[in-house]
Amino acid sequence: MGILGAIATGKTRDGIWLLFIVLLLITIFLTALLLSRYSCKWRRAHRLGQFLEGIGDQGKSFRKNWLKLGIVVVLSLLFQITVVAVNYSIFLAFNLTSLGWWDACYLIPVTSAVAMIPVSINGYGVREGAYVALLAGYQVSSTVAFSSSLLFAFLVSLCSIYGGIVILRHNRQGDINNGYQESFANSR
């Protein structure tokens, strides 16, 4: 989605392409591993080998059910579009008219990828720095960029808390835990 946004806006500067290419290559590699019949056994890098082997094991269930894989891909795309739409709405609320929809499609995946770098708790600080740095190219003040990042983080936390309450409420009844264990056992 970020690549489409970059192409649509013509914003191919700042070395962001390198990040997109690296993420695309990692995605292609992990997807190929997920869907391949190759069993990965890496003796040298034990933890990495276990991680890659786990991806391969989960891929076995997807290879048996292509419809499930298609649904996962469509839901993932819809989720990413929703994340961009929420951020774009926040930008509109701050009256940032210099940012268009395709600009948001370019910027938000980059900030999401940067927030996944494991140097802080839940990406706080890193995400805000990415917002400030990337939105500076659109003449957005650092306070507005920082505030929009915090507002997005607050909205995500609010939705997470609601989801946690739903899970805890159903978990008391045994619905979620038993269903998860059954689906996990069936996927192996």
C-alpha cells in the first residue's frame, strides 16, 4: 500500500524506497517459506531456525486451504486501509490540507514499519519521531505531527482495551480459550 501511495504522489525521495524494497523482500521470502513444501532446519541460528520452521509449519495449514489464505490477505489489506483512513481523518481534523489521501497511503505504512522496530514499548517515541520527521517534508509543524501521532496511539489503545474486555468477558465463560485451543490443534 505504501508503494502505491509513493507512486501515486511521486514521492520517491528520502531513501524510503530502500525501506519498501527491504520490507517487500522480507515479505516475499516469508511468504515463499510459508507456502513452500521445504522444511527449514537451521542448526547454526537456533532461534531464527525455530522461527522459520514455525512459519513453515503454519504454512502447511494454509496450503491445505487456499480460501483461508485469501481471506487473511483481504482482511489484512482492509486493516491497512482502515489504519490509513483513521490517520487521514486525524490529519483532516488538524486541518492539514497539504496532505492528500495518497500521501497518507505513502506515509502511514512507513511510520507503522518504523514503530515495529523493537527499541521502545509499543513503538512510543519511535512512531512520534517518524511522524515528525516525515510530516516535516509537508511543512507540518512538529507539534501537530506529534499530536496526531499521540491521538492515533490513543485511539488504537482505546480499541485494544475494548477488545481486551470482550476477550476477558468471554474467556470467563470458556468460549475463547477452548475455541482457540481447538483451532490450534486442528491447524497442526
